Amino acid sequence: MSVEAQYDQLISTINQSIATVDPELAVKIMYLERKLPDASPRVELDIEYNKGVDVERKQEIVRFRYGLPIQPTDHGLIATGQINMGIIEEIVKDKDVKHITGKASPSSY
């Protein structure tokens, strides 16, 4: 099997495991976690919620549970901070989460 076919298989497996998370973001975070194990990556999560969800309540929950700075958007929240895949997996357990995308980069001190 070619490397590209293996990559496609990896993305497919991630989609099956955590369908509401952008698989490219998940791969980037996991790469940074392994490359720089002493600090979680700096991540900007764009959390989109289903229509009709009380975003203010979700904002308080995410802020309280994970201590992340939060900004509301038209469709959900943007959370920024040192975030690992464990935190993302906890966030997506919320059935009101429609989709998560974002950006990840190495943490800086």
C-alpha cells in the first residue's frame, strides 16, 4: 500500500472515531504532541454548535471545565489555549457540538 493510501486510510479512521472533528486538525495536534511532548500545542478551536443551542451556557461550561479563553461567534465558540486531543475528545462528547475545526501550532513560552 502506498504512503498516500495509508494517509487516506488514517484520515478515514479518524473520521470514523471522531466524526465531528476536522481530521487534518487532529493529525496536526497529535503530531505536535509527539514532536514536542513537554507542552500541549497552542490551538485555536472553532466549535460549531447545532442550531438552537444556548451558546452562552456552552461558553461558561467550556471556560469552567478547561480554563480556556472563549469568544462567541455567530455559530458557536472559538477557544484558544494549550489544548491536546484529550480535551478535544471531551468537548465532542457534547451532543450539541456539530463540528470542530481550527489551527494548531507549537506552544511558545
